[in-house]
Amino acid sequence: MDTLKPANPHEDGLMPLVLRLYEVMDQRLHAEGLGIGMVCARGPMTVASWLGGIPALMMELATNPDGVSKLLETVTTSIIGWLHAQLDMLHAPEGIMLLDDVVGMVSKRHYQAVIHPHLCRIFDEFDGLIRVYHNDTPCPHLLEVWPKPISTCLTLATKSTWPKLRLGSGIRSRCWVMFRRWNRCARHAGRGQSRSPGVPGERCTGRRSDSVLRRWDSSRHAAREHRRAVEAARVWSK
């Protein structure tokens, strides 16, 4: 841990290739009046778990919280740099999304002492953008201590958590509406009368051009719905 340094997104691993793909695809979409509005990254606990596994990380969190916090500080710096590098590739960035299911596995005490400062640091870094946090792990014990910046939008895949979220916890209940609207966009974009072995939702008409045009129309509709959702999120986050 003492020799671990933050990753450079412009030089390390496959990140330079991904950034180039972001730039190329955003330019192509921009020429059609579309674009990439949101970039994503895994959260600090998820990235840290890749280094030694979740069991080892949880054991260290219980026995050596200071060491884990030091590790998360380096990882958080890398995540912030990675998100900034992605945003720099886009014509009109609108938000960031952080995905970290491992956070939901820890106790409230360990979350507040070790993890919370690093999540706040990430979301504070991107003030002014839509900030989305995604967690699939059931964690009702953490709802009241989530960092305030993520009140812009929160997605939780576990249905049992939503009633608690909507009743309180300091997070805007309107993010439930956002969650449903984005789900509706995704369903529309993938809807079809029948499916082909290729792209999910592709209609089997025997004419590839028809299929491509249908997908293009669905994508444009989803983009319009996304823009409406973005505007709604900006209003709700004020």
C-alpha cells in the first residue's frame, strides 16, 4: 500500500484506448445531434476489492481501518482522474455515475469512519453535474448517512430499500421518478415484436435496413427522453 500510486488515465492500462473510443463515438453522435452525456466509474470499495478480493478487504477493514483508508485515498484519486479524463472527451457532459455495490456490505460504523469521506470527495469534485450513485446491495442501514451530494439521483436495484428511501433518509424521493423514467427509456429502446440472435429487441423482418432504422428511431426517442430526465434532475437538485 505504501508504494501504490494513483493511476494515470492517459498512460496506464487500457484507459487511453477507452478515452479514444469515447472521443470518436462522441464526435460521431454529435454530428447527428446526439452525444454522450454521462460517464461512469466503479467506486473506491469496488476498485479496492479487485486488488485482493472482497474477503481480504473486509478483514482489513475490521482489523486495519487506517490502512484501508489510505488505500481508498489513492484509489479515489485515480477514480477522480479517470472521470475527469472521460468528461474531457465529450462535447457536452452532463453527469457522472459511480457504481459501488461493496459499500452496501459494510456496517454503518465502518462506512462513516472509513468510506464516507472518500465518496463525498468524489461527488464534491463534480459539483454542478448530475451525480448518480448505484448500489445493488441491500443496505437500508446506510440510507440516512449517504453523502448529501448524491441527492441529485440515486439508483438502488433492491425493491425492499425503496420504501425506506421514499419515506425519509434525507434523499430526494423524486429520484424514484427518475429511476422509473430511465427504465421506461430503456424498455422502449429495446422493444420489438420479435427478437433476432443479434441485438436484443431487434425485429426480424428479413430486411436489415429496416431493423437498423427502427433501432435508430428508438435511440433518438430514448435520447429525447434522456434530455427530459436531465432537465428534471437539474430542477430537482436545486
